[in-house]
Amino acid sequence: MLITHGISNHRILGADELAFLCQAFDAACLVNGDPSADAEVMAKAIIVTYERGVTNEKELVEGAILSASARRVDM
């Protein structure tokens, strides 16, 4: 449930929006493999990207995975 953690700092989301974002997060975790280290980064990336107007699940997932990859490179 990490995806709901940062939402309090953002606008209120409807149930449909939250379900959509959770679906995108689950898809990103499946593609990324073991998401434990990257889960928070991916969740934040999905939320921020969605708030910027991206509503395509594939684009949200790709952005989340790129954010997680960039985090690993920076470490």
C-alpha cells in the first residue's frame, strides 16, 4: 500500500483514479522484478506523472521503471 502513502501531500483522488494508479503500480512491480527497494520511487513517479496529465497506463509504468533505474544508477 505504499502508493497511498504520499497521496496526502497531493490532491484527493477518487476511487477510480486510485484503482487505476494501483493497477499501474502493480504492473510496474511485475516488470521491475523485486520491487521492495524501488517501490517508493516507482509509486511517487506514478503519482507525479499522473498529476502532470499522463493517463496512459503504459506511459505511467515506463516512467516508474525509468525512475527506479535512475535511482539504481545514482547509488
